[in-house]
Amino acid sequence: MNRILSIIPQARDGVDGPWADSVRLDHDLRNRRRMVYTTQGGRGILLDMPRAVHLRDGDGLALDSGELVRVEAAPEPLIEITAPDMPLLLRLAWHLGNRHLPTQLLGDRMRIRHDHVIAEMIEGLGGRCEHVLAPFDPEGGAYEGVGHGRHHHDGGDHDRHEHAHG
């Protein structure tokens, strides 16, 4: 089994090296410290980093064999949120952030993981929800990349943290 030595952000075929294979991963599998992945070609590759990493679509995984494996974001069930105007979309974004929900910002729309309770809230506030199957690449947290780790709530613990919500 080959080991992943480094991650090349937004690697380019032919510039950073030729693609030897690819690995298709959903959002959760792209956020790991240690994991064995199976490539599209059926090979096992080991990710073993000192801290959790966030792999993005298009990143390259440099293997100990000298090969380069491309990361592909796998489609997953999401809710795409739109609003009739930007002020409402911003208000909806505030509500999602207030709930610490991973959210992908796409200009005139947002994507979140499928959650029927949140979809009802969004629609109740005047937004529109459409179920889509697409890659999910939410915004990183405010402390991503500065050694604080990811902030994550397990289901139902939204009321057990120290800062105030307005």
C-alpha cells in the first residue's frame, strides 16, 4: 500500500505530474487525519498526517511511489437554497451560521447537507429549497488552518456552547 506524502492544492495534470489515478470522496471522507482510501483503479493508499486535513476537489495526493492521485469530490444529497433577493439570502446565511451548519456559498445560492428541519425553517423564512445531488465543499471555519481543529456539533448539542446567539 502506498502512503500519501503530501497534498498539492489544486494540482494540475502535466504541471505537477501526470495523474496516475483518482480517488472520489464525499465531504466527510475528505476531512481526515488517518484513512485508507481506495482509488478508482482499486489501489489502497494511506493518508496519515499529524493533523486532520481538508482535501478539495482537484487536489493532488503525492504518493511515496512518486505518483500523483487526483482528489474528486463525490456528489452527495444536498439542499440548494435560493431567495428572491440578496437581503433575504444574507439573512438565511446568518441563520445557517448561527446553527454552525457547514454551508457552501455559491454567490446567488447556498448548499447544505440534506436536513428536513432546516429546509422547513428556510422555507418558513421565505427561502426556496431544492434537493440536488452535487459535490459538497463548504466554507472553512474561521480557525481552519491555524491549529484549532474543526468545530463540529453532534446532533442535538446546539445549546451547549459558550458564545451567545442573537
